[in-house]
Amino acid sequence: MQFYNKITDQTVSPLPCQEQLKPGDYYVIENHSIDEVRVYGQILDTKKNCEPGFFNVRAYSAVYPSGEVEFMCIMEVTRTISHDEFEVARRNKWA
């Protein structure tokens, strides 16, 4: 699976851990380009009517502490985390 990055004008490939993402997984995006904050989330399901590698997620951050449902490309995920790590982040207000 490969993705075209419009910013760099290059085709990029996901890391093996990104290719293995599935519904139910928890993840973190570190140094999110928009907010420069960490984004934590859980993958809900595969994005319908989209290319492979996209998921519906519920994402949380210090900017959106109540979370929001959106779609995400697997290339955005920095790493997967455990449910316990997710709950620690929640208790720390997504900081």
C-alpha cells in the first residue's frame, strides 16, 4: 500500500505497524502538524467508500477533550498504545 504526499510530492509507504492497524486499536499521533499537540484515539471501523488505509476514528486532544469522530489515514499514526496508556492520557487531559 502506498500513499501520495501532496506536500512533499512523493509517494510514501506506511510502516509495518501502520499497515497492521485495525478497528479497536488505540493510537497516538505525536507532534500533530495542526496543533502541535498529541492526538489520542481509537479506531472505530474502516472508512466506507474510501481507499484502503483509511479508518473512522474517535480522536481526542487538549484542543478537543470531548473527542470527535473523523476519518484518518494510517500514515498519521505515530504508534499504537494500550488501553491503559489511553486511559492515563485521558486522566492527564490528553497532555
